[in-house]
Amino acid sequence: MSDALRKQVGGRLKELREARGLTQVQLAHLLGKALETISNFERGKTLPSLVTLEQLAGVLGVSMKEFFDDRVIQRSEDDLDAVLAELRALSSQDQVLAAELVRSLARVRQRGR
């Protein structure tokens, strides 16, 4: 996940929380999360799951899209488009290898969660 997206969501979370007069401790309590978790979200260290993002939106009284900046999302999509173009330029054999590498990376990341 891109640093820009984590920072965007975290910064927006902090803005929304503060606008509602909530402390990180209060928000953590409302969500049943640890204070450190909320802090990590706001500092862009970790990105909330979609379920947690939905809970945050509910507690803060906003839609989930309030956490996202279209420019950051577009930049991420542009990055993905560039990678896909690079993949298309590879030989069939190298495309298979690249797919295997991506699957391996996904498995490693899943185990780390």
C-alpha cells in the first residue's frame, strides 16, 4: 500500500476526529481498538481495513469516501497502470514468473497480518 494513501487516510481521520472533539482515547474506546491502533492510523503507519474504515465512518458520521483524496487514488491507479504496461511488455515466460512472484508476496503479506 502506498505511503501517500496511508498518510491521506490517516490525516483525514485525524481531521474528522478533532472536528468532532474526540480524543484518540475516546475514538479507540468507541471502536473497541487500542489507542496505539488509532495513533498508527493517524500517523499513516498502518491503513485501516475496510471493515474498520466503515466503523470509523459510522462513529464519525461520514461516508467512507471522506477518507480519500481523489488525487492520491488516481496516483495509485496510474502506478498500477504503469506496472501493468511493464508486465505486458514481458515475454510470456517472464509474465508467468512475475505472476508467481506477486502471489508469493501476497502469501507472505497475509501471513504477516
